[in-house]
Amino acid sequence: MTERRTSAEGGMETSYGFRQVAEGEKQVLVNDVFHKVAKRYDIMNDIMSAGLHRAWKDAAVASLNPRRSPDYHVLDVAGGTGDIAFRIVEASGRQARATVLDINGSMLAVGADRAAKKGLSANLEFVEANAEDLPFDDGSFDAYTIAFGIRNVPRIPVALAEAHRVLKRGGRLLVLEFSEVEMPLLDRFYDTWSFKAIPQFGRMITGEAEPYQYLVESIRKFPNQEDFAAMIRDAGFSRVTYTNYTGGIAALHSGWKL
């Protein structure tokens, strides 16, 4: 059921879940997944994490502690539906600005609609672009966040280098991602839940099981906490740390551009 994780040296660029695909093919396949699940994405996040993703995201934004200033500008990558960006803006007293970037237009459309309903549109902009080739100048942002999205990026080292480039000196990177469970028994339960239950819930709620099969497989292929921390350091970040949530089901990685 489990599959060997990729290492700090790479491997995610040709890994579509447990399948090996040709270089350049993964992005097309991942885009198709998120076009299919966009409208039900947040509902399925509740099911996939038993609602815990909300607490993990709240903890990530609390760690970021965004400034209450209109000069504070965050880039939230792979954040199409707005979940993290909304939290950041609210935590800043609706002072900070957030740019939500996603490669998938369907996800961005959901996020823009949600932002309008929450009255947050003035603080947000939505940009369709690739995390591996950010359309921003060097040193543009105070913080870069990405939640449950980095494992879907084919060339993760390229995306991390781009994150470093667009951050201001003193800027912070925060990556929230599913990780390697480190608690005995919990790992067995989590495997059973992931592989047996989640794809079936996906079929019932969205009519599609395959996208969720990919998502749970991609979690198992993603580098573990130490390997991913090494990748962040290799991209030039300093003071790199991580915090496990719920026994390592998720982890929050932090790095600074100093």
C-alpha cells in the first residue's frame, strides 16, 4: 500500500502518484485533477483530513503573524480557492494584501467568487501562473505561503528558488504540506483511511474517485520532513525549521531569506 518516498534529490517531476510519467506530462495530469475537483475541493479537504486542515491552516497563519499594514504583501501559491489568503487578510485586520496564484483557472474562479462573498476582494488579487515561473519582480513580497500544493509542482527545487527570488530580504517562506506520519498505529489507520475511504468519498461527492487516488498517492511520494527541509535550505533559505501537526500527518516548514 505504501510506496517509497522521493528523496531530497528529486523525483517528484515524473511522479504522478505511484505512476511514473514522462517529463512534462505531470503538470497536464495535475491540472486535469484540479479542474475536476475545484467546486468541491474545500469539502473534500474536510473529509480527507477529518476537518483538521482548518486547524492546521489557522496554526500556519498564526505562525506567520501578518503585519496589520497595507504595505504587507503576501504571495499565496497554489491557493486558488483562497483558504489561506482569506485567513491572512483577516488576521491582519483586513489591512494586508494577498496575491493568490494558481496554475488552475477553475480553482481561481472559485476563490474569486468566495472573496467577493466575504467582502475581501479589495485586499486580494488572483493570478493564473506557474509556481516554477512567477510573473513578479525580485523582492516583491514579505511572505510566500503554499498549503497542500507544493507536492503537485513537478519541479519543486525550481519553485523554491522562485520563492526565494520574489521574497524581500527578511521575507519568510511557509509551506504547509501532508508529510510522513511518525506515530505507530496512527500511520496504519491513516493508510487505511487514505486508500480505502477517501477515493470512495470522492466518488460519492464529486463523481470522481481517480483524482483522490492521485492525491493520496502523491502524499506518500512527497519527501519526508528532513528531506524537504534540506530542499528548502538548498534553495538558499536560512533558519529552516518544521513543526509536525497531528503526529506528522501534516508539517509546517519555515524558512527565511536573510
